[in-house]
Amino acid sequence: MVKNDKIGHPKGLTLVQLEFIAALEQHLGIVSTASKQTGTARQTHYNWMSESEEYAKAVHELKHVAH
């Protein structure tokens, strides 16, 4: 089971969030593909985007890499 605490993770993100961000980067920001790879619901990503400033900022930074 994946531990979901924020201790020791950069930017206060959970391990699950970091894994999802890595999958987003790998799949050029395609949420459905990242969701399938990580087993995380697409809606979870959108919830994180609205509820976590740190997560939203990390995802926004990916958009600059993709362009």
C-alpha cells in the first residue's frame, strides 16, 4: 500500500500526487493516460487541482516544460 503522508516530500505533496505528476510529465499532460498508469481516478486529479495550491503549481510548471 502506498503511504499517503506529506512528510519528506517536496513541496508538501503526497507520494501519490508526485507519482501522478510524474505520469503527467511522461504522457505530456494527458490526464486520462496518467490516471490509467497510476490507478488514480481522473476526478482525483481535478480535486487536487482545486484543493491543493502546491499540486496545482507543480502541474502548472509541467505545462511550461511541455510547450
